Amino acid sequence: MPSLLLYGVVRDDHPLADPPPLGVGDPPGRVRLVRCPPAAAVVSPVPDPVQITDEDAERHLDVLLGLLADGPVIPLRLGSVAPDEDAVREEVLGAAAPDLRRRLDALEGLVEVHVDADEDEMSSIRAVIAADPSLAAAREGAETLQSEPNLRTRMALGERVADGVVLRRLHQAETLLEQLRPFSVADTGRGPMGGPEDPVLRWAFLVHRDSEPRHRDLGHFDEVVERVRDDHPELVIEYVGPLPTFHFLDLAEPVEAAGDPQGSRWGW
């Protein structure tokens, strides 16, 4: 008997396309809602054993994006499965359904976008050396030494340059955030950044899908990203969205489910 793959949680009256989209798996099953008012889980049958491929991951995101077009969605971790609809109602939704509905209502009209920025390593090193005459002089001096102290000198110089690269990346990230934050409702980091081998910025922003009086909407954010690209030609800036709110699921204050003060394996 196939298991049910879970995509996310929506309102119990969330519309589905007719016919519903195909989900993950080979062969793929139709996506459907398992309702536990006032919320519902989005699922599709998937053959056992569940083996998620890169293509499945793309399809999983496609399903979420399709849902997002008609209302808020709380995404679930890729590969989350339940044995049957009763388990979905009892374990995934159950007593948490009212709180999940409050979270969904808080996310109404909001979407997530990602901004990643990076600079070529050699470009950043050259910029650090050019900005500090003492580093340039030390580099020239190290190149003239032909003894053991030369190794120590080069190591010390390398450490100074690496520190300079980190400071440069931190400054670049602060500058980018100063330009982008006024056009978002909320923002948060998405992973390591700023280190010598990390990207300059890896950030998520929450914006209104439709036009908003304070300009914290998708259209204005699109425009400011283009201005940022023009202002920082030394950076490669990747911009992705709109996406489900993967990083902003706690806008509504969580309410602990009765008898489960620690929450559940589903994240609430």
C-alpha cells in the first residue's frame, strides 16, 4: 500500500486545480487535500520505499509554487511521509490545526525571496591589497626574501589578507542589507556567509506579493535588486522568488498543542 508524501499545510478551503497536479513519484499520483478544519495537509500517494531524486525535489517545489498562487502555504520538509490519511489528521494536523490556521492567516499575501551575493576570490584579494598600502608593501617585501623567514612572512601576510577579505565581505553584506531591508517586511540569514570561502550574502526576505503603500512588495523589491546589481558590479547577485515562506513560519505566535508541550516532528 502506498504511503502519503506531504508537501505542506494550507487552509481547509484552499482550492486545487482541476484536475489536481501530479505529485512526486514514479508513477506520480494526484495531489489532494487531507482536511482537519480549519487546516488541511497537501499530500499525494507515493510508492514504497520512498526514494527522493533531484527531479522529485524540483517537482515538490513546483507543487508548493502552484499552491502559493492561490493562498498561503506552510511547506513541509522534503521527503516527509505518513502511512495514511488518519495519521495525517492525527499526527500532522490534529490539535495543531487551529494554530496552523493562525499562521497561515498571518502569511496571507506574503512571499519569500532569496538574494545571494558573491565576489570572485581573486577580485576580493586584489581589492583588499589595493585598499591597504601596507599590505602591498609587505607583499613586495616577502617576494624579495629568499630564506626561512620568508615562509613565516608569507603566512602572516596571507592571514592579514584573509582577515581583510572577511572584513570586506562583512562590509559588503551590511551595505546590501541596508539597501534591501527597507523594501521587506522581515528578513533572515539562510546559511554561512562572510568567511573567506563563504558567499558575501545568503539571505531571505519576506515581501508582499501585491503592491503595498510602504513599498515592501515584490514589484519594488525587484526594482531595488536591479539597482543593487548596478551599484555593485563587483558582485554576482542571484535573485530567486517568489517562494513559499520557508524561513518565516513563526510570524503568528505558536500555540502549544494540548498534551504536546514540546511540539511535534512536523515543526509545531
